[in-house]
Amino acid sequence: MVWFDHGRFYLSFEGCSRGPSPLTMGAQDTLPVAAAFTETINAYFKGADPSKCVVKITGEMVLSFPAGITRHFASHPSAPVLTFSISNYSRLEQVLPNPQLLCCDTTMSNVDTKEFWVNMPNLMSHLRRVADQKPQATYYNVDMIKYQVADDGIQSTPLNLAVSWRGDATSTDLRIDYKYNMEAMAAPSPLHNIHFLVPVDGGVHKLQAMIPTATWKPEQQKILWKIPSLSQRSENGGVGALLGRFQLTEGPSKPSQLAVHFTSEGSTLSGCDIQLVGAGYRLSLVKKRFAAGKYLADN
């Protein structure tokens, strides 16, 4: 969130701020920059065999600039080059820096910290275009880096899953085992808004037992469990099971695919971080988050 007050702007996300920054800046002032790492994990689990788990983690790093920075650049065309380093870089694969805005030393490989510097004329031009397109915006997000994270199979998944089906022509039993895996995260953080969604065919006419309570969606023929959050502080350290028994009129049910969704704030799966290098700028905020993309499990 960014807001203005008597010619000054304040940059804050969820109450976290490192103080006000003047819109009219002298040559000695540092310019505030915020950064956000957002990662998506796609995973596929097959039965209870961890060796069959397939994982792909992608991410992006975005820098945010206050709207007032365009006026500062206009009056200070020789602004210092914005330079930053990404730590834990060795965890990344297929890194794609923004080709119009970023430069780096391509001769160095297998380094744990990678330094990038911004093409300032191109950044100034880009921010001016955004300002013209969005005159009411109070800050501008700029995509800087897209990447893939090296994974270690099921060990890289923050929520381990195993699905099993049993049944006959008149009933079906569904069991979903789950386990919160703090080892997958750079810093353990809770998973929030966890949804487990499974189609059940075979003419379900009665839910005989649901542990814990679930919601049956008759128009979709799907069962939905919701868990508000999971962490190492949850019951049994975040290990549990969902159980469902369905009475059928047209059984048996055909085992179907489980889809799971969750989000997490405050940590990433890559463990990457950003540091500014040199003078002229300061980090006002670094935000980290990840979420499930296609997070699926089969019998």
C-alpha cells in the first residue's frame, strides 16, 4: 500500500514499513525500492510411492517503485545505477532476467550470490510509459527475473499427499493422507486456505461419513474439504487424514484425481533473497510468498 501525505509518500505492506520517503528528493536522498518473490509449486503424487512424485517450482521477482520516482528521475537524469544481488542463487535453474532492463555477468556460473544491474535509461523510459498509462497509480511493479527452482522430488513439497480408494457397487471409501513438510521451505511458514477437491462418481446418494466435515457439491459431483491452516504447531505436527464414505446407486466409483490448493506468506521454497549493492537506493520491503499451482494426487 502506498499513500501520499503533504508531499511525502509512505510504502507499506500489511503494516510493515521502513519509514517515509520524500517525493521531492535531493541528490543525497536514497530512493525506496520494494521487492517481491512469488513462487508457484506444481506437484503430482502417485499413490503412496514417494519416488513417483513429480515436482516443478517456478518463480518471479518483481521490483516496485513509488510513483513519485518518475519526477525524481526527470530532475536527476544521471541517477545512480540500481544494482542488487540475489542470494541462494545456486538453487535456481533456467533464470530469465528481463532482457530490456537487467544486465549481469554471464561468465560466472554455479555461484550462490548473483549480481544484477539495471539499465537505467530503459527503466526510466519504462516507468514514464507506465505513468502515462496509469496516471492514478501510486506505485509501479516491474517484472525483473523469472526462474525455475531446483527440486528434490517429494522432499521439495510443503504438503505431502497420498490418496487411496476402496469400494464396491454400493459404496466407496476415500482416504487422503497429508503431511505438512517444513523441510521444503527456506523458513517454515504456515500453509493457509487449504482446499482438497475430489470428484466422486457412481451415483452418490448419501454421504455416510465425513471426517472431518466436508461439503458435497451435487452439481459438480465433488467433495470439498477445507483446512484453514497447517504448520508444525498444528495437531500432530500437521499430519492428518481426510476420510469419506459414500453410498452409491450406480457404483462402483472410478478413482479420480485429487486437486489441492493452498497459499503461504512470509517464505519461499527457493530461499532466495535480495540485497541492494551500492548507494542511492534502499529496500523499503521484501515480500515473499508461494502457492500451489497444479497440485494433484492419484490413487
